[in-house]
Amino acid sequence: MSLQKEPSHTDSSEKIKLGKLVVGLASSQEQVREAQALRYKVFTEAFSAPALANAEELNVDEFDECCDHLIVRDTATSCVVGTYRVMGPTAAQRMGRYYSEKEFDLSRLDYLKSRIIEAGHACVHPDYRTGSVIMMLWSGLAMYMRREQCDYLVGCASVSLADGGHNAAALYHSFTPKNFAPTEYRVTPYKPFPVHEREDGHTAQMPPLLKGYLRSGAWVCGEPAWDPDFHSADFFMLLPLSKLDGRYARHYFKSSS
């Protein structure tokens, strides 16, 4: 994948800078399209899913207009190199649901919905996967949660099924009891992925996003859902800020202050 230089953009939203990287919310339709173009390139490479292909080469759905879009830009090239789609309680009410509710029954979390930020459609350009961009995205999430006065972060961590689902099943069985949410936070997938049909001896390979969630202190809230469009198994993750690992709290919230 090659990066194409685009005209530089400016906006009045709050930003966080680290070296040549800057993270902030997209403030124009043009910037949203940059995020959608990056999502398309990354997702069509990562997931073997013909349903994602389209002539515009944009990853777009009905949630995009209601959501905010965190973007990380390389100021040296003016290119968007990372993005996260975020949805707060007001946007979820306007849309009628969170994106995750397409795949999971979240009724046990109804009492928390006024305090939830959902983060999804995370992607980082392959040339920038050294950790700096995802760190910037998490700092942007901290900034957004503080702004929205929410103290629960949820999102789906997707695992490709290109290998027949062996890795997704192995990952599920590699989680320790402390990785799983207490019963009152468990959710139910509408289309469960059959994690109990696994191949013995397969070593789990953990995707960076899922690893980041677990290291931060997030819980896995039950069995994954099968997403046929992305050809993935999606794990629903929940991170109460009260449970955020102290090292990450000091870093991300210091960066967003």
C-alpha cells in the first residue's frame, strides 16, 4: 500500500501532538472520507470478505454520519495513518443503538448506556504499526471520554477467519478467568462463532488491538460473534475506566490533559 500526499488540513478541534503525529476529530466530510478510505484499504487487506469491496474504495455504513471520527495524521506527509470511529450516548440515542448492538444483545448493560463510549473500526496503516499510532488513538479516546464525561469504553476486537477460525477459537480458550467480565457485564452474540469447535495444538496469535485492550485492563464479555461481512469473529470488550491499568491511565490521560 502506498501513501498519496494530500493537501494539509486544519480544524479547530482539540488535538494531541507527538512528534510528526497529531490526533484529533475529523471536522469536515473530506476528513471523514480520508478515514473511510484508510479503513477500506486496511480492512480489504486484513479480511477476506468480498462484501467489503466497492468501486469508490471507501468503507462506509449508516453509522458514519452519527459518529465522530478520530484521525491520526502524519504532518510530514499530510496523510491519515490511523483512525477510530467513536460514538457517545447522545449519538447512540439518535441512531437508536450502538454499532455493537448489530451483533450482540447488550441488554445487561442498559443501565450503563448513558456513560458508554463505543470505539470501533480501528485501523492503522501497515507502514505505521510500531505502536505510536495506536498510542495516539488511545490518547484521543481518553480526550473524547473526558469531553463526553463517560467512564466506560466498549468496542469489538475482530479476529480474521481466513484460517478457518482456528486462531479465533484458540484465542478464546487462551483467555484467563481474569480476562473475562463478571456475569453482570456479559453480553450474548446473535450469531455466535463456534469457539468450542477448535483444533488441538493451535497456538493463539493475538491481534494488536485485542492485546491492547487486555493490557489496558479491559474484559472480554463472553463468546465472540460471527461477522459474515468482515469474515471475522468479534470479541466484545468492556473497559471501565476505574479498572484501567495505572500505567496506561497515567500515560493516556496525561497526554489528553
